[in-house]
Amino acid sequence: MGLWEVDCVRFSKQLRTSIILIALLLVFYLVAPYLYPNRSFFETLLVLTILSLSFNIVYGFTGYMPFGYAAFFAIGAYGFGIGIVRHFGLVSSFLLGGLASLALGLIFVPMLRLRGAYFAIANLAGFEGAYYIISNQSLTFITRGPYGISVSSVYNPNITYAVSLLLLVIVIVVTYIVRTSNFGLALRAIKDDPLVASISGINVGLYRGVAWLSSAIFAGLAGGAYGWYISFFYPSTVFSINYSLFAILFTIFGGPGTIIGPIIGTTTLYSLYQAVGLSYPLYSTLAFGALVVVLIIVLPEGLKKIFRKYLKWEML
């Protein structure tokens, strides 16, 4: 069987469930803005869902938790912004955001030799390094340094929303393929025991690298979509550790290694975050940080474990 071969894809129950999920999401994101006229909320929710699903590819299937994951998101936004400023065209600039994140992912690949807290700290250091490079005044002629970058010339919230929705569908399809293919099976074997997986003939470094870079590309595209929507941003706007915190929390809460989990986690917790943030803005980030620690220690599989144990249902 090939690396990406999927068993009985056309007729599988998981495929039907995934198609239904995509259809429901499309209906939700097309209808909801008319029921609750806050386009900014739904655009941000879309972007964060894409970011969580992207993070899920690397954490849910390999077990690596990059605390500096927001670097890919930010570099994607800046890749898009630089492309627009240099008049590369809308499509080329959007793809440039993904390529910029891919390049950063390649630079960070040696970190995959580390494990646990060492990997998390190294990745966080890489995030800080990327931030200081982008915000450096010496690079103002490329990145606009600390003065921010504007893409208002291509501002169109309707098109941005449609592109974000399409990107969400693509990420769901990719996650489904990873989850049901031999590639995903190999990743789960590596996550359980890298040594045994290696002895079994799995190229651990290659498989981890592919998952890592795929995750980086989609995070970069999510950042590009976000930068496109807000139309003007400073380095501190997109290089926020909150985006790493969101991706980690939403994925763990919903259930890592699943498709539905990060979607449920993002929709539930981001809505809660917005509600709490409006009333208690000083405590919302602190509360979410504490929740991350609690989930990692007490419920590392999130709702997936609860569904399996009490509802006897294996989350897709």
C-alpha cells in the first residue's frame, strides 16, 4: 500500500461524516453572519479554526507542541503583506505567505531533534527571533520594521471571507487524508514510540518533517488571510503569543488527532473568550493560560477522551 493510500475512501463512514461536517460548516459560516451581524467575529473564528487544525497536524499526530507556533502565522501575514506592497498580485502574495512560513519551517526543522520541554523552549526562542528580525528598523525597506505594513489597497472583506472558508475546507480535507492514510498511521506510530517505529522501517525524520512543514504552510496561509482582512498590522499584532495559546488550547480541549475536535474547541472557547474578554479583558488571557496547563496535566486528550469513555463514541 502507498504512503498516502486510504482504505475504502469512497464508501467509508468517516468520509461521509467528513462531507456532512464540511456541509454543515459551510451553511453555518454562510448563514450565521446574517443572524449575528459581526463579520469580524466570524472571520477571526474562521482563521483561528484553520490555525487550530494546522496545529493539530503537527501536535495531534506527532506529539510535538511548538509554543512558538504563532511565528508561522505571523510570517504568513508578513509574506502576504510584503507581496502586496511589492505589487506581486493578490494570488501570488497569498501564496507567498505560505511559502514564507514553509521557509521558516525549514529553518526550524533541526528543532525536531529535540523533545519535550527542550523543543518547546527552542521553538519559543525561534518565535522571538523571527519577531525581532521582522521588527528590526534596519529591514524597514523590506518589512516596514516597527512601523507596520498596510494592505488596504486590496481590502475586500467579502472575498477574504470566501477565501478563508475555502481554506478551511482544504485543511479539513488534508486532515482527513492524514488521519485515514498510511502516512497518518506512521505518524501515530512515531508519536507512540519513535524507536519502535524506526526499527519497523519508518523514516521518523522524514515523516515528522513532512507533518511539520505541512502544518507551517497552512498556518502561514491563515496568517495571510488574517492580515488581508485587518488590512494594516504591526509586528506585535501578528507576533502575539496569544495565537500559539489559542491553537494549543483549542486543539487540546476539542481533542488532538481528530478533525471535529479542533473545530469544536475553537468555536466553543473562542466564543467564550470573546464573552469573557469584553467583561474582564485583563483576566481573559490569564484564565486561558491556566486552562492550558490544567488540560495538559488533567485531560490531555480533551473532549475526545470524554466522548470515548462516557458516550462510547470515537470522535472523527
